[in-house]
Amino acid sequence: MRSKIAIVAAVALTAAVVAVPAMATTGKGSLFHDGAVVGTVVVPAHVAPGSGSDPFYKVTNGAAGQLGIAGVAPGDGPYHGGDWQVWLVTFNDGVTPYLLTSDEAVLAAKAAGDVTVTRAPDADFRCPIT
């Protein structure tokens, strides 16, 4: 009887140890897409560096309230389930940061000379839009 209780306790402890880190790394978040805020599920799923296919813009020194920017979403273009190809967006010296809420806004800011956009393949990740 004691051995059965010990086995059950060990199984329960193992399940808790495995489940707690997984729960701690899974959450919900928000992104901008085409001027609107969309939801996302943050899961512990990484992709090989440089293998992302959906454009994701991370503003490094943006205005208050700046979120990440999804270039595509479900039903909009060649969305691959949030297999993100990360691009760092940095406001240039002398430019007061302003909110960027779409990939079109990022490209317009780049064309205006307000930002520099740099590919960051080591930051590629997977995170679906809900």
C-alpha cells in the first residue's frame, strides 16, 4: 500500500513539475495588424534561425503603447500560422517616435527616413494570431 501511495505521489509531483513551466511560458498577447489590435497566443515554440516566413516588425525604441506589428494575419495574404520572420524597426536619431500600427506604416516610415529596418533572423519565432 505504501508503495502505491509513493508511486501516485511521484507521478503527481512529476506532472506538476512538467506542467508549471509550460503554463508559465504560455500566455496571451496583442499585436498590431493593419491598424487594429489583434490577439495572439504566446507559446513556447521556436523556429530555426532565419526560417520565419511571416513578416513581424519589432519596434526597438517606439512611442508609448507600441506593440509588435504583424505583416499578415489569417485571411490576409500568405499567412503561415504566425511563423514570424523578425525585422527590427529603430527610429533614427532626431526623429520623435510615433505609433506604427501596420507593415505599410513601417515601410512608409522607412521611405521617409524616419526608421531603419534590419532583419534579425536569430529572433524568428512561432506565435499564432487568434
